Amino acid sequence: MVQLSASRSRALARGVYARLQAEHDDLLGRRDPFILRVDLGDRGIFYRVNVAGFATKAAADSFCSDLKKRGQDCLVRRQP
């Protein structure tokens, strides 16, 4: 999967995804977000905004590379 951002609340995470989806409709338009709650101990709770469903790591890498070319940071992670 590809992580797009992390927010302090689920509502903020959904809002971030909606904005990114509007900005990158050709890449994200038909994808649903996979929002994952992560407890980082002393750093607090975060909600990671991800997109999943890539057949291979290479496909996820390519997708992330396309986003980075547009100025959107991302990283490839193993789906839990």
C-alpha cells in the first residue's frame, strides 16, 4: 500500500484524502482510502491515510513515484 499522509484525527485524515483525491483525480479518483489508526506511544495517536490494492510492490512504487513527480510525498508500506 501507499501512505499519503498522517493526521491526528480520523476526520482530518478523511479531509486530507478528499483534498488529495480532488487534486489527483486521475490517480486517486476511483480508490477508497484505507485509514489506519496507529498508536506511536509518547508521540500519540495518528491516522495514516493509505491507498491499497496494488498487485505488486513495483506497482505501488510506480504509483508513489507518479505522485512524487506532482509534489505529493508518499511512501510504500506493507499492508497489515
